Amino acid sequence: MDETQVRKRLAATKAEVRDYQVRLVTKSLEHFDNGIKSVMINAPTGSGKTLLALATSRLLQQQHNVGVAWVAMRRNLLKQAAAENERLGIGLEHCQYISMFDKNPPSHDHAGRPIKILIADEAHHDPVGSMANIYNIVRPQYILGLTATVFRSDRVKLSFDKVIRDIGIHQLIQSGFLSTYHQYTIEDWTVDTVVETFLREPERWGKTAIYWHKRESAIECCERLTAAGIKADTIFGNQPASEREAKLEAFDKGEIQVLVNMMLLTEGWDCPSLKTVFCRDSIKGPTMQICGRVFRKYPGIDQKQVVQSKLTHWPIHRTATPALASVWMQDEKEWRSYAQSEEIELVSRRACITLAHTQTKMPEYILKKQKEARPQQRRRHAPNMGGIDNSTESGLARRNDGDFSAREGWVGGFGGGAIIH
């Protein structure tokens, strides 16, 4: 199925059809049609990954009349996927929505058809043992992974056969699909500094999510904000689901101004009216997930905001350039702002686009080494025609290689030049 056909199918739904989405769906279908069994779509938060997976699986379902399962770590992600299928009119039929921790997942859809298409939402969690159990029971023919971050802090590599990319956060912002933002840098990430920063200008920050490493810090932060008259609350994973949902609903309605948490609101939480994220010190993956919560556009909010400390390992401006960056000057007790040079930005953009389109060839000695190494490679997502390798690696069951040893390796691209700063 080519891009014209995919675009026509998407145009028949209620979804806003974007060029990069058409390209990603087309490329996914192309890989599956060519015999590839597992494909990962690497796209930023806010790019419409749910739509991509729904559209791809629906088109596969129409071609092969097979069942589909959607697997996610959190129940709210499953509910969100089901709701998007209805809201956008995608038409995915009889899908099974399965928790990643389900020990006895169904192997057939609600119509009794065997599940041959499995969607792994937030697929950077794919290496966990519970996913190996799901793969071994369901044994899907096609696996489609979705993630904004293809890297893990524990450096465990993901085992998808193909990884496809098309657009980055910076390009989504420049194209108007995501909101521009202002970046604020504070001295450090302590309860004293964060609370003091917020209480100086609560009107500036508006609806805010604050992230911490420790539960004690989150509770202390919330208590001090509440004592100062701010409508704040904490949200943790061990709270009853009904309590968490009530707090999220109150936040969405504006009855709560600040939600304080650790990592619960890092993935799969969509709140377009969120104005500011106070992002804890962290490395690239968690930083992109946390800051990604705030980039969705919302009427009446011209600029979203990100607050980080100068000690963080990954300032968000390394991923996407802010419209304005400010640093708190402790001695002067004021924000000192600076902006990017438009001329330097133009040169940088042209250079990045040129590099993204530059054709390169892998050195012969590397190609030779790769060819020699392929017979020894083992992959997690092997074709179903092969047997199950019951040996374990880090406690996870692995499938054997089947016929993948003859295939080329990673495929991807920036689709017009993603600009990274």
C-alpha cells in the first residue's frame, strides 16, 4: 500500500492527517509486507503515536482478517487507546486491551480470531519479563512498538527488527504541531528552591506538574505549597485507581493548580491545558518524557514552560530550542533572559538539513564484520514459524532467529531533517 492509498484511508476518518504520519504508516506496512515481524515507531510525545498504531493495525486487519491486541504498562493507556479508536473513527474491530503484567493474556480477539497483531505501547518497557510471557502465549505474527525514547537508562537494548523515525520535537514545534516554549533554569533541585521558585510567581506558572526523585520530597513540596495557599495535591502509583482518576479530573477542571508526583505522570498522560512542567534532574530519556507532557498546544496558552536546574544531565534545549531561555540570578533576585541568534539558528538549521540528506555508505570492513556476526545473533521477536528457544538471558525467554539472519539491520531516517540542538 503506497502513501496515496494510506492518505486516502486516513482521510476517511476524523483524524487530522499529517504528512509524517502518512509516511510512518506506509513504511510500517511496507516492512510487514516484506516479512519483517517487529517494527518500532520512534516518534515524540504529541506526534500522534496512538493514531499511527490504530491506523496501521486496522489496515493490516482489513488485509488479513486477524485479531489485534494492545499491550500497555498502565490501564489509563489502554483506556486512552480504546477511546481514541472511537473518537477518531479508525474502526479497529474487537481489539483486546491487555495489561503488560497480565499472566494469562488472551490469544484470540473478542470475535474469536487469533491475535496476529500485537501493539506494544511505550515499547521501551519491552525487555521486562512479563512481556516475554505475553509474546510466548499470544505468539503474534506482527509486533508494532511505539515509543518516544528508544533508549533505556539501564542500557538494555530493544530487540525490534526495524526502527523507523520521521520527525523530532524541534521540527514538530517549528511546523506548528507542538507549542513553542520558554525555558527557566534555577540553581538546584531541592524542595526549598523549587517551592520558593513557584511561590514567587504562581500566576506565571499556571497549571503545573512537578516531578521528584523521592516520595518524601514530593510530599514535603505539596505540603509547603498547600500551606502557602496553593491548591496542590500528590499523585502516586500506590493510590487507588479511583483516587488517582479523581485527582486528574480535578486538575483538568482547574480545581487543582499543582500536581506533585515522581514518575507516574511521565508516560501516557495527556493534559493539553498543562502550562508548566518542573522537570527534576535527569538523563535524556526521562527528561524527554517529562517535558513532552507540556508541549501540546492549547487555546489561550501562547507559550508553554519548562523549569529545570542547571545541574540536570539533559537540559531540554538540547532536544528542542526554546523561544526564550531565562536563568534565575540569585544575587540580583531576578530572571536574566537570553535568546538564540537568528543568524546562527538559520545556519544551524541549514547544516542539519544538509547532513540529514547526505548519503553515506558503511565502510566495507564494518559490513564484513556484520555479515560474520549475523549467524550468532539472537532476537526476541522471531517469526512464529520457528521454535521457542527456552534458554534465558537476564531471566527473559528468547525466540530463535528463524530467517532473519539474511536481512539487513536497522532502517530509519529523519524524513526531511530533524534538527537537534
